[in-house]
Amino acid sequence: MTVNVLMPALSPTMEQGKLAKWLKNEGDAVKAGDVIAEIETDKATMEVEAVDEGVLARILVPGGTENVAVNTPIAVIAEEGEEVADTADHAPTDRVGEEDKAQKQAEAAPPVPGQTAPQDEPGEANKAATKAAVEAATPAPKATSVAKEPSATVAPEVPEGTTMVSMTMREALRDAMAEEMRRDPNVFVMGEEVAEYQGAYKITQGLLQEFGARRVVDTPITEYGFAGVAVGAAFAGLRPILEFMTFNFSMQAIDHIVNSAAKTRYMSGGQINCPIVFRGPNGAAARVAAQHSQDYSAWYSQVPGLIVISPSNASDAKGLLKAAIRNDNPVVFLENEILYGKTSEVPALEDFVLPIGKARIARPGKDVTLVSFSIGMTYALQAAEQLAKEGIDAEVIDLRTLRPMDTATIIESVKKTGRCVAIEEGWPQCGISAEIAMRVQSEAFDYLDAPVLRVTGKDTPMPYAANLEKLALPSVADVITAAKAVLYRS
């Protein structure tokens, strides 16, 4: 059986790159994990590993080729002695995860009638889509899509019958910032590559063109310096949105975040506010190793004076980022790089703002409570679907806000189910899941029929190798195993 080697992506925003060179030749024997080629972008170099054992039967893209699209077949691995068909027969379908397949199908699907495709200008495409959707919500015409009858899977903040517009989390974040910048001239964006380069992950795409260089500010590569400038601007009455290229780099600025932004309102007796949003990708991405994969959810959630938000979908990202920008307290807004390209429905409301500190019941159930946030929700929801096939009805809670944490929603669910599993990608010691377990056992002990279990990342720095990285992160199977354990089912 032949297996295609596909052009990999250095990040979810990468669309193409250079296949720099081949380290193996046609006919060479390879094992899974062997480095067979190198690819390059303007930012980094990455090794390409063999995805299976066999022979490098055919190289489809020569070394040195520029602008090779992600997921293009670049080589074929075959079993010893196996005949390899024409290159035209090799479509980029092998060795792609189910999630990636679903994403490609969604991207390849024909556009929904009335839905506007993403454009470069921030919010313009979605502004047009929202306007069209609102007009479509009048009785006569057909709407783009309409929210179903009220249920626990639909956020209670969305009125019944609200028209919905599909967009990626990337677009939702961009629209939230653009809308708030139009609403309030004191709101501005600053960070590395947010202006001329349109953002490292294209979250700020088009903002410079609409708002100009005074309100979309490129900074030097010095987090300690520009975080201090942003905090000072907030003290003076402006509302900065500070982007960290990754929250791993926020460690350079943590003195400003914790000692200045978080504590000054208390230390000034409420005389000095700090209305600032620190935002950017948090946690693991894809093969960016230990120093770029850390989850800071527990770190910042432990600090009095900070609000910490970590959304799992486009709708929550937009509604909560708008709320964060308007809040007079410092907000740490933890995003996830893997989720940037994921599409979900966002209410087509003129001013969609969600309440901070309120969890969402993403899936109702009665047998076991699964609690998570951010990308952990993908494990929880997929596990719940598989458990349902075995007759186990799991309730899934999306925390959305980590500080203040909506303990009441968790406790009410556990009173109903008697069992709880907490899920996160962060390390186990002193993590968010440990806090959830403590609160449940403190406030709902008499309702528990089993100890609270946790599913977390492994207690180790993140490995670079793809196979080890996968083992270091939680999985759907881990959640299913934990859910069955608290139900005393094998």
C-alpha cells in the first residue's frame, strides 16, 4: 500500500513554503520518523519525517521548489517491491487526521447562500455578511441560517431566532477589535508584526489600513518594553490591546502584567484603573517544542486583579473579546493557534457582547460532567459523542472564563450527574483541572458517586518530535477512559 508524504504546515496560517532539499533519495529505505526533507518559510525551517516504513518510491516535488502548497503530495512511500502508479493517482488524502479532513471538506464546500467570503479589510467581509444576515432575518426573505429552538447547546446570551453567520475564530477576533476601535477612539492595538505584516497569525489583517499607524503600532522585539508602554497607556486612560506573538514570550513582560497591571488598582485604593487586554496564542500548536508550547492558563488564573478568558469557538471569542476591551480591569485573553482556522457560527447582532465569568453548557447530559475550556473542548465534545454511542449521556461545560470561574454552573451539573472529569492541555500540578476538582469536592462532596478525575497534558516539557508531542497531549481516548472510570465501567 502506497502512502503519500504531504507538504506540512509550520503553523495553521501557513499556506505554502519552499521544499528546500531532500535528505533521502528515491529507492532509499525509510522508517517512520526518519527525516527525509527540509522545508522553509521566511520565518523558520522544518524537517519532514517519513510517515510510514517502506521505500521512498518516488519524489514528486524536486528539492529547491518554491511556493509548494500545504498538503500537496511531495513524495510516495511504498512497500518493498511494490509498484507505484502515476503521480496523478496520488491525491493528498493519506495520513491526514480526521479533524484535518473535516476542515478541508469545509473549505472545499460551496459557499452558503448569502455568506460573504473573508476579505483583507478587517470586519468588512463579516460586516457585509452581518448586514445581509440581519436583512435576511425579516419575515419575508430566507435567512443565511437561523438558531435552532433554545437548548443547552445554544448560548443563553443569543436570543431565539437570531440569524447566524459562519466565520473562523481568526475573523471573529479581528472583527471584535475592529468594531471596538470604531466605537471607541481610545482603543488601539500594539505588538510585534501587528501592522505592516498584518499579524503573525493574520488576526490584525487590515487594521492598519483602516485605522492607521497611530492606532495599529508595530513594536520592537522587546516584550518587557512594549508591555510597559501599554500598561502606562492604560493608566493614562487609553485602552490598549497588546498582542503577544505567543504567550510564551509574555514571560519577558510578566512583571508588568502581574506587578503593575494586576495590582495597581488595589494599591491605589481604586484611583487608577488599567483597562488593557493582553491577547495571543497560548499552549501547544504543532511541533514548536518546549519553549513555544506552554499553557499559561493556570499561571495567570492564580493572580488576583487579573481576568482570564480562554474561548473555544468563534462566537465566544468575539463576544468575550469585545467585553474584555470594554472592561476597566486588565484581561489576559488566551487564544489557541490550532483553533484560529476553525469555523463556527456567530450571531449576526449589531453589538454582540458576552458576559465575563459565565460558563456555557455546550452539551446537556445526565450521567457524567465533562468540564474544559479552549482546545480542551474539542476532546470533551468528541468524547461525549463517542460515549453517547455506548449509552453514556455526558454533559459538557465550557468554562470560557477561567478567572472568575463559574463554579455554580459546574456544581449544579455535578449535583445532577454525580460524577466529574476535568480536561485541560496544561500540566497536572496546580492546574485548572486541579482547581475544578478542589471546588467540586469542597462544594458538592455529598453528591459525588466517584472521585473527580483529571485529564491533562503530561508532566514534561513539550517534545519537538511529532509522535512524542502527540503522546504528551490529552486525547479523546483519555477522556473516554476517565469518564468510564468515574462510572465504574470498563
